Amino acid sequence: MRWADLDSLNHVNNVVYLDYAAESRAILVEDGVIGADEPVQRIAIDFLRPLMLSLRPVRVTSRREGAELVREITSGESPTVFARVLTIFGASEDVERGRSTFDPYPLRVRRSDIDVTGVATTTKVFEYFQEARVLLFSALRRDDSGASRFVIGYVDVTYGSPIPWRREPYPIRSWIKRIGSSSLTVEAEIADEGVIYAHANSVLVGFDMAAQSSRRLEDHEKELLAQFVPPS
């Protein structure tokens, strides 16, 4: 673990959990658990509890059943699981287009995002959605400070067509799918000219900064967020 892995709450950043899981890939390839060229169809992460900066090593345990690979992230010798990463291997599937209620976020792919095959890595695609989500809630915060007090509970990314580098930005479109008593679901997609590159489903949980625990959404928050739910 490194200091740069932390976010503004002093928790390990959401995307970094995927970095930890990716670090184990070479070992899994050597051990024959996964093939070096196996395509990734989907990655989903359950964020179970925050992981703080520590001198204890981060440990990743893995088990595979068929097309599914489950990795659990712990720290030191503790059995406590901080995040669970599900990877499903296989060919990409068609993803249904959504109905965005926000202006698209222009994503500019960097050359450092690209792997040896010439496309953005699965971890970087995961990071793109986080970047768009952070900016989305920064915009909401200008309207209501309570609308930004959330932490990520779950993210599920389905991979479509590979994302190559290009000069023009890729649009990321987002919308709010569901508003619950203490959480909401945000969906997003990277799509352009009829091609869907990836789709994300994210669950955000209301968070009390002082108590460092989950909280219920307030009525005025729900009213604000409801404006961005697409009509059925």
C-alpha cells in the first residue's frame, strides 16, 4: 500500500482496489488460473468496508469457478475482507443503451492508458467511470451540499468494444436510475456513433463524514436527485 492510494477521506481509493487485484494477474497466469489472453467481459466490485493506510501488506486471495474469478482483498494476517472483486471472462455482450439526463463528460484517453494491444486497460476504463461520477456529483454539490456526501458501495462494469487511443474525446453519459432510503444507483456508458465501449452500474451510499458511517438520505436530497431520473 502507498500513501498515493488514498482518497480525500483517507480511505484507499476505489480504483486502487482494482489495481491490487490486477497486481495478482501475473501470478495467476503463471499458475494457470487464467489465460494470458482471456478477454474480460465484466468486473464488479463490492466495497465492504474502508481500508486505511497501514504498514501491513495488502493481500489478495483468488478462486476461480468456470468463467468467474473472485478475488478478496485483506490486510496483513487479518481475515477481514475490505473488497471483493468479481471478474467474468468471455466475449463481450451487447449492452442496452441508456437515457442520459446530464451533459456528456468528454473523456480524453491518454497514451499511458493503453496496453500492448493498443486499447485502454480494464482498470483504466473503470477509472474513467469514476472520473465522470466525481465530476457529476461535484456539479450537484453546487446546487445542494448534501448531494455529494456519498461513498461507493458497489460498481459493476460491462466491457463492450475496446477503446483505442484517439484525438477526439469519448463521451460518457450518466443518469440516475434509482433513489432509495440511504443509497442511489447511477448508470453510465461510454458510447459514440452507435458503438458502446462500456457500461457501468454504481451504487452510492449516503455517508456521514463526522461519524464515518452510512446515513439516510434527506428529503431535499431525494427531491434534487429525482430531477435527474429519466422518465420511464
